[in-house]
Amino acid sequence: MTVMDKINAQSRTIMNAIFDKEPLNYLEAAGLYGIVAQGRFNTAMLQVMYNHAHDPELKSLLKEAIKHHSEITVEEAEDKLIDSDGHTPAFRFVKRNLHESPVAIPDDARMTDQEIAIALGTMAKASQTAILAGLHNCYQLTVAQMYRKALDDGLDFDYRLLQLMLDRGWLPHLNKISH
């Protein structure tokens, strides 16, 4: 984000705080509710995938996905819902310990690092699609800024995951179609 982007964002935030006191509309609330529900589930799945992974760089990306993408986005979305007297999903999932060293899981029951990376990429794509849809239906500036930051961070994360997958040979090579 450039300095000018930051100045513009702060100016909009100040103007929004002074003039705009609208509560969340139904689409905004529903989008945030969905982000919270799916984010809680994603966190549980990411914890399991972390404990299955062997590759240290993949484990690092999984830990980042848990701490800096899923958990933070869920907390921000919950805060926005609570500030607007909205409800958050009642269900919660078990918080698993993240084991640094590989856990003893038989190979026929363990996900491979390639499978984990592909699943992580698929989860990231689905999450970004949901965030983009939420942004499209958003009128509140603070909610839109939350979505924009999550989307920007997610796209950066995707690039680093793709680079790891390319470096490890985890992406299938498709021959070009010739006419």
C-alpha cells in the first residue's frame, strides 16, 4: 500500500466515523457470518494438515495460514458482527496442538505434502472467492477495508504457495495443446 493509499484510507475512515453510522445490512452480516463459520472450520482443517506435513516450508505456510489469515480474519469479522449487534456462529471446533516434529501417523493414513499443498491452495482460492463476494456486497467502509486487506494478503500468500509447489514439483505438468 502506497503512502497515498494510506492517506486516502485514513481520510475515508475519518469521514465514515463522522457521517456514516449505518448498521450492517443483511448481505454484509450474512457475508461476515459465513466468513466466521468457514474460517473456524478452515482453522481446524489447517491444524490437522499442519500435523500431517513434513516439509518445513509447507509447515511454515500452514502456520501462517492459521495465525495470520484464518484466525485474524475470523476475529475481525466477529468484531464487525458484534459491533453491529449481529450474531456469530455458535459452533466451535477443537483447537489442536501444532506439533513441530512429524506425528506418528501410518503412511496409508497420512496426507502427503503434495496433497496438503493442493488442499491448501484450494482452500485459499475458495476463501478468496468468498471474500471477493463479500467485498462486492459491502457498503460499510471498515468492512470493505477488512475484506481488501484479507484479499491482498491472501493473493500474496497464494503466490508464495505456488512458488513452493513449483520448487518441489508438486504441480502437474500439462503439455500445451497444439493445433
